[in-house]
Amino acid sequence: MSNKWLDGIFGVVTGDALGCPVEFMERRELKKGPVVNMRGYGTFHLPAGSWTDDSSLTLALLDSLAEKRAIVLPDIMDRFTAWFDRGDYTPYGEAFDVGRGTEQAINRYKWSRDVTACGGETAHDNGNGSLMRIMPACLFCYEQEKAGKMDRQEAINAIHAVSALTHAHLRSKIACGLYYFMAASILDGKDASALIDCLQQGMADGWAFYTKADTNPAELAYYRHLLDLQYFSAVAESEIRSTGYVVDTMEAAVWSLITTDSYEACTLKAVNLGLDTDTVAAIAGGLAGLYYGLEQIPQEWVDTIAREGRIRGLCEKMA
């Protein structure tokens, strides 16, 4: 039987590792030598299968959930701090590729110990640093909803709170919420529906939720290009931006998902967009992993992942 924790988490980590060696490379450079398989060295001069802060923070959140069996915000921030200060949850014992917003939030938390005031709250604080690590919270809240232990409002409140630890602006929280709706729709419908239909249903559910919740329409409108995914699938690659801005990242990840038909094709397409290669591939890869399953991620890629056994153990503990 499929294990959604293995599917989703290895989807994130494998996509991250695939993009790690070419992070910051321009699209035109990658056109000359595109990524076609797991490779090593490059940007951070690390072996193939190495992953970055995307996976480190995902695993820190996963470990907190595995131990606490609840979303305990101070415990999550303590683990983020241990990653930043000591290299916990890294492939080789040292944190690297740290996003500005995440670094600032951790430093605020170390000074104040206040989980409600550490995340950046301005429009300039809308990097993709909370979206890239939200998968464990999505899977946990999905399970809680299915078990009747959370209603939909409580689930989204929890997703927003986990985002706000580092990225507290509404735009970033909406991105994480929409990701939750898409993940939930995949888990509910993947056996009977095409991926684009699952994502479209999730986006429709998310839009309806935020509209009913009287969310600031100007903030919700930043994601308007994703309202009609059939239309969006026809957008040219030249119109897709793969920067670290959360809206660009969401669009690039969804576009990579809906214009391919396998985990491998999706993550390679995401990586070869250039710039924030690891994060776009991690975010796209998480949803692709949920839909296609771990067994459809190339085995040679999974076998290359640093600390693969530790990651697998955390996933199995959650399951």
C-alpha cells in the first residue's frame, strides 16, 4: 500500500537534491547543458544526492510531528534553530543555503522566544521559505481532518501558523494553504482523476475557502493565474518565472506538474527552469510524489539521497 509520508517527503527531498547542484543558474545556461539525472558538485560542491535547507527544514518539522504527534510551534522553532546553529537535519552536519527571511525569523526567535512574532510580516517577506517546508504539516492536518480531530478551518489555521513561524505575511500563508488544498485533493482523488484535475479541484476548494473567509481579495488575487489550470498549462515557458518569490515559485511548480506526466519529467522540468531550482523542484516534487508515489521516483535517484535511511525512518514513524 502507498505510504503518503514516504511519497510526499521523498518527493520533496528528491526534487531538492536534483536542483541543488544548479541552484542560481540561469535558464539560458541550463539550456546548453540541462539536468537529465541526479548530479553532484556544482553550486555547493557537494556529492550527488545532497539536499539543501528545503529538506532540512522539512525534516525538522517532520521530526517534531513524529515526536509530539501535534503541531507544537515552540518545538518546531527549536528544531529550526538547532538546524541553523548546529547543523541538525543536514546531510553533512552544517547548515547552508539559508534564506534571508528564515534566518531573520530564527534570530528573532532566539532573542524573544516568541513564536507569534518571529516571522516576517511585510510584503517584502514573501519568499518561498515557508512553502518549501510545509508538506509535513499538510499531511498531518489532512490526517487530522480525516480522523475528525480537526475541521477545515482548524486545519488551515494550523497551516498558516506553521508558515508564520518564518513567513507571516498573508500572501505566504495563502500559498501554503493552497498547497494544502492541492495535496488533499490529490490524496482524495488520485486513484480516479488525472493530476491536473486533482490540482484544479484543490485550487477551486482553496479559492472558495479563502473567499468565504473574507480574505483580503488583493492578496488572493496574486494567485489568479492558477484558477484555470487548463488555460495555465498552455502558457509558454518564457512566461514562467522561477525566482524565490513565493507567487513565482507556486506558479512554476504547478506549471511543471500540469505540463508533464511523471515524477521524473516534472522535477527535471522544474529544475531546468533555472534560478531557485532546488525549491521549485522540491515544491513540485512533493505534490508529484503524492500523486505518482515513491515507486515512480527513479530508484537510482532515491538510492543516491544522503541519509536516505534516516528520512525513510521518520516517514515510517509517522505512518
